[in-house]
Amino acid sequence: MSQQCVVYKFECDLCDAGYVGYTCRHLYQRLEEHKNSEIGKHVTGHGADKNISKNFKILKKCKSK
């Protein structure tokens, strides 16, 4: 979660929703922002815990965008 410049994927483990994104910042910073985004709303809509970091995985490490 401390990696930078990555393409990452969110997969909801309760339905087939997903999201792919890119960040040049540390991934843990971006995940904190996602807790208050549509992803966070989606997860809490299922009545699940807001600990969404387990639902993210790094697809690719990049040198630049």
C-alpha cells in the first residue's frame, strides 16, 4: 500500500462492481480518499465494513503516467 505510481483495481466482494484507477501518490493516500467516494458509499450500501483496502490490488507499477 506504500507504493507510488500504480494502476490499481477495486473489486467488490459482495457484487460484481469494480473500478480501475491510477495514482502517482502513495496508494494508501488514495485509498483513504476512496473511503469517502462512491466506492466507500457502495461498500457501506452493502452494510459492510469501510475497511476497503482488502478489495484493492495493484495491477501495474508505472514509471510515469
